[in-house]
Amino acid sequence: MVYADGAALDAYTGQPGPPGVDRLLARASELIDYATFGKIDPNNEEHLAAAEKAVCAQVEQWLSMDESIDVTGKPAAFSIGNFSMTFGAHAREPNRLAPRARSYLLLAGLLHRGVSIR
């Protein structure tokens, strides 16, 4: 299920989406389903609203940082003039979920927050 459309993304970012935005929205929706272990209830308005915002936030991050960051992860090193910096072994692990997307999903109770004992 695709949780957001081009109009929702335009409203979220305040600018028109790029050509091919439907592909990005579909991929972001797949990532949201993966992150939530498929817990989004299509009959729950709070779930759908959080999923829509999360998809828009994910696409916004991909548009600002390039979608390939989801595949390749953060850079392992960079240089500016004479300054260079190398990150540890985990630097190349992908940042799968945009921070804002994570926030929307956490507030709706759709992400795992640890062990719960009742």
C-alpha cells in the first residue's frame, strides 16, 4: 500500500515533487512497512496519518541527500581542503529511516521501543 501521493508530498515539503515521484513514494511506503513490521492498520486514521507523514519525510530526505544514501549508507570518509575525516566501520551502514519519519511512527506507536512486561 502506498501511504502518500504527490499532493501530500507537495503539501508536506511546500514545493512540487520531481518527475518520477510516484516511484519514490512507493519505495518509501515499502520501507515504512518494513520498519513497522506491517503493523499499520488501514482502518486506523492515526496509523494512516503517521504513515503518510513518515513517507513524505522519507522522500524529503532522499530528495535532499540523494536516494542512494538508503542503499550505500553514510560516507566512510570525507575531505575538505587539508582536513580529512574517516569514520568507524559502521559508517557505511545505511540510514534506513529518516529521523522525522521515525518520530512520526514512534508517536503513533508503530515502532518497537523495547521490551514491555505486563
